[in-house]
Amino acid sequence: MRTASLLSLVIPMHNEAESLGQLFTRLATVLEPLKIPYEIVCVDDGSRDGTWDTLSLLRRTYPQLHLIRLSRNFGKEAALTAGLAHAEGDVVIPLDADLQDPPELIPELLQKWSEGADVVLAVRKSRPQDTWLKRHSAEAFYHLFNKLSPTKIHPNAGDFRAMDKAVVQTLSNLPETVRFMKGLYGWAGYPTAQVEYVRPERAAGTTKFNYWKLWNFALDGIFSFSTTPLRVWMYVGLTTAFLALAYGSWLLLRTLVWGIDLPGYASLMVSVLFMGGLQLFTLGLMAEYLGRIFQEVKRRPPYVIAQQQVAKTTPSHKISQKPQR
Ligand code: UDP
Ligand code: MG
């Protein structure tokens, strides 16, 4: 059995002022009886609704709050990356600010960690609050991702999980700018255990992810973790070339045997349009990878910190000065 000398929670927040009071009350109710020193790393991801001011106020009541304010909205993955980089705990648990990751599960996650699992996933047994479309599109995405990518991700686990310091270190050391966290967790590996829960409704406010954002998120995931689409396209190209060769030979033979006949406008148009479409699609596919290479070679950091207030309770020997990536 291992014990934690410090537990870190990491919470990315974008316009979550309404949830915060309830969030910290519930967190304190769960965490205080555990008798483990803890810090709550809150990353304000460019909120415009007073999240930062509310956090600064709440820090008077909860000295465990470590506040990080990003210079603008960088997206949840970047906010989470910032939080993980600054978490000092022996075990780190990221969770959403809207209480969809119930704090009451934390003791169970910690228990499995102390028994030796370096990663303990909180697995959604069911997600009744999500729409039919969201559930099914998510299912289809994870199925496709796991088919295409050598890195496997759990279809029913999000960011809510307990991770040993070593796992967090591994993640923080990954150099990429575009960070599809679920893929990165899968890539990192480590012995993993699971705990199940039913995902509740959002405590307040509305989701920050519309379908367009989710679509782009899915593209990021697939193109950052798989080169299978490129390879598939090699086979599509080969097959088309083979078919073209066969049809060309047949046309040649027909012309030689039966002589020249002019009609053929339809077949000509069809093949020109089909090949044109195929080539544009291929170009688009390659551009997905090219765009990603472009983003990565610039080596811009995934986030910029504008302001920071360290937790008053974190033991001073644990506070390290992190350079900005
Ligand atoms: N979030 C963030 N930056 C963003 C969007 C979301 O930090 O650009 C945070 C948000 O405040 C919440 C978590 O990410 O704590 C999950 O977001 P949300 O609840 O909107 O996602 P959903 O549960 O609907 O998938
Ligand atoms: Mg949510």
C-alpha cells in the first residue's frame, strides 16, 4: 500500500463561475475526511464570466486553491496540460468543473492507486444525460480511433482518472503542441485499474462543446495518432490505377478490333470528375498531416500563463518553479 503526501486535483475551467461554489463545497466534504494534504489546481481558460474573480475570492476560504489564469481561451486540452504541469501531488486527478465527474468517486480512485495501479480510470457505466446523437457519435469515433490507431483509448473514460506522479511526468514531458489528451494517456500506458460511475447532469451552465468543436476534436485525435488514412489512400490509388489500366486496355482492344467510335462523352466526364474528386480528396487528406506538421514545427507552447497564485497550503519543498513550455 502506498500513501500520498500530497493529492492534486486539476480543474480546467471556461466560464464556470456558476458551478464553483457548489464544486468546492462538495470537494471539501469529500477531501477533508481523507486526512491527506491536497491542492486544487484551477486553470481559468480565458473565461469572461467572472470565473477568475470568483476563484480569487474563494481562495480566502480554500487556501488549497492554486490558481492559474491563461492569457486567453486555449481549449480544454491545453488548460489540462497547464494544470498537470503545475500539479505537485504524488497522485493527480483531473476533473471537470461542472460536477459531471462526481467528487464522491475520489476516495475509490485513491484506494485503487494506493493498491498499486498507476492509472485508475473512472469509467462511465452510462451517460443518460447525453443526447442520442452525442452518445452514438462518440461511440462511432472511439470505434474508428481504436481501429485506425495503434494507441488504444477506453471508449467510456474521459479525463477523470487518478494518475501517479510518474504518469503525469511522462505526459508533461511529451513535446507536442496539439494535445489530444485521451490519446496521450493511452500512449503513456502504465498499469491501469477501473472504477465505474453514472455520469450526472451538468451542475450549472451549458456545455462548452458544440458539434463542430467535437468534429474538429475528433479530426485532431485521428490525425495526431494514426497514419492509417495515408496508407489506405495508397491502396485506393493503386486500385484506381489498376482499374484505369484495365479499362484503357479494353478501349485499346476495342478500337483495334472494331475501329474508332466517337461516343463516350458520358464515360469521359465520369472518369474526369471521379479522378478530379479523388485527387482533391487526397490533397485534403495530406493537408491534414501537413497542417499538423506546420503547427508542431513552430514549437509554440500549448498555452500562455498570464497570472498565477500558488496554494497557501502546499508544502514549500513541493513547490517547483516550472518554466513555461
Ligand atoms: N473547458 C475548458 N476550456 C474550454 C472548454 C471547456 O477549460 O475551452 C472545461 C469546462 O469548463 C469544463 C470541462 O472543460 O470544466 C468540460 O467541459 P464541458 O462540461 O463543457 O464538456 P462536456 O462535459 O459537455 O463534454
Ligand atoms: Mg461537462
